[in-house]
Amino acid sequence: MSDSGKQNSDHVNIKEDRAVSIWTARFGCTKQQLEQAVKKVGSESGAVRAELGRKVPLRPQPAKSAPSP
């Protein structure tokens, strides 16, 4: 079986429209910004996130409850 259809959360894919939509939403950037970042630093998602200057978690984080008064 091939894994080619699976989304790789460690690497940004700018060649497929669906993946671009996912990554731009995740990083809060435009398609052009995403493409420029990938061209500059490569496709590793952490490097792209750092290049974009975003503090966006790659995986959903559990909600933190407010401390009790």
C-alpha cells in the first residue's frame, strides 16, 4: 500500500490545493506567503512556521482551565 494519499503533518505540501488550504488556515497566512516560506526554508513544518513568525501549534492543544480563585 502507498502512503501517497496521507497528509504528512511534518512537511508542508505546496503542490496540492487541498494541502495549501489546510496549511494556510493552520498558519494564518496567504498562499503566496506559504510558498515563499517553503522556498526559503524548505518544507519542514516547524521551519515554515518559524519563517512565517507564527506561534501556531501544529496539533490541537488541550484547553487550559483557569486557576481557581
